[in-house]
Amino acid sequence: MLSRKTKHLLLKIISMFSVVRGYNIPVIVLAQYLSAIFILAPEKRALEVILDKNLFLIVLLSALTIASGYIINNFYDSKKDLINRPNKSMLDRLVSQKTKLQVYFSVNFIVFLLAFFVSIRAVLFFSCYIFLIWFYSHKLKKIVVIGNLTASLLAVLPFFAILLYFKNFYHVIFAHATFLYLLILIREMIKDLENLKGDIANDYQTIPVIFGENISKKIITFLTISTIIPIYFLIEIFEVGYMDIYFYVSMIILIFFLQKLWKSETKSDYLKLHNILKFIVVSGVFCIVLINLEVLIHGKKVVETIVR
């Protein structure tokens, strides 16, 4: 039997895990490593990339910064989450607001110190990233359109950290980033529909709050159709190996997504749409290996065939 003190500690740990959304961070770490192996440094062996100490630090710093970002976001959204996510909110509240802030500042201080072991550029990058996350959570999140655009940008920025490290600015990378950015932007707008009641109660100026659900759905439809552009470049112009299967399947799923979008009216409907987009994003991470399986074995440079 666990003691009362031990149970209380375990609940605190589970609560903090929920606050930092610990289930999301391993996916981001995996995405960074797979991007490095298959897109940014395909001329190197997979093991060589994995054992790169500086890359490890960049990925670690990204994970810690994202975790601290979730903490400060949770801190500012505590009232809204009571309405939109009552069950998760009750779990998150097992950790006091004071403790959240203490952990937030401690993690950011660790990030700042560790960044010096990489380079001054890393210090500047992660300092700016930490500031942008705080500014978004504190101010930008409540501003119509700007909040959605910033949230999507912040989600993509960790990949630019490793992009700057490898200094490989191939056009195919930006096509991948554009597709990912659009998916995340659409997901952010779906979250606004999902969280409509809490946003109204807490004076968040989102598109559904100001212009209504119908206008929001039209914008989401436009953004979803716009994903065809990066998909076209990735399939027809650039060499992505067998990953083109993923993009074809994604298009089919997005057609289904749009059909369901215009039939959706309740919070549970929007939650399902949110999960569809999350599935596309997460499955895309694992499908990166389809670009060229030879990289795992021989580290062959696949980007030589890319049309620049």
C-alpha cells in the first residue's frame, strides 16, 4: 500500500505531466530527429545524426521550451479551461499556480544555460522563442486572427532550430513546413470552435466569437483547400519517395474532414475534427521514414534528385 504522502506526490506528478502535455512532447522529439535524418542531413548515417551531441541539445532545449510554453499557457488559460475542459482543468489544478510559475522560470533558466553549450545563436533563438511563447499566452492569444497565426508559427519553430543547425535550406523543406503550418492553423481554428463558450466568457477575440461559426467554417474550408498547393509541390515537383502515399491519403481524409465540418454543430463534433487533424499530423511524423528507407542503412543523399 502506498502511503498518503506518496499518493499525493504521484498525483502532483500526473498533474504536472498533464499541464506540460507530456504525451505531445515525445512526438515532437521524434519529428525533429526524423526530419534531421531523412530531410536535413540524408548524406549522414542515421546513427551519426542520433549521436550528434549538439543536435541532442537542440532537441532537448526544444522539448523543455515547449514544456515551459504549455505551463505558461495553462497558467493564463486556467479560467477558460474550467469551462472548456473541466476534467483536465481539475487535474491540472492539483498543482498550484505558484508552483507552475516556479517550474516555468526554472525550466527556462535551464534552457538559457544549456543553449550556451551549443552556440550564441542557439541562446538567441531559444531566448526569442521563450519570449514569443510568453507574449502569445499573455497577449496575442486573445487577438483575432493574430492568435491563430502565432500559435501555428510557434508549433513549427522547433523545426527551424534544427534547420538553422544543419544549414540546409532546400525548397522541399519549406514545402513540408507550409503543409504542416496549414494543418496546425486549421487545427487552431477548430479549437476556437470547440472552445467557443470559454472564449466568450473570458473575452477572447477569436473568429467564431466576432464573426460567427459560419464565417469560421468558410475560412477553414479555404485553408483546407490551400493544402493542395504544398501537396502538389511535394508529390509532383520534389522527391519524397513513398511518402507521396501519405499525401494522397491526407487529401482523401481532408475531403472527409470538410464534409464533416459543415455538419458539425456541437463541441463533441469539433473535438472529432480536432482529432482527425491530430491524426494527420502525427501519422505524418512516422511517414517521414518513407522518404527514403536507404538513409537508415547507407545514409545515401536523396536530396540530389530534388528539383530546386
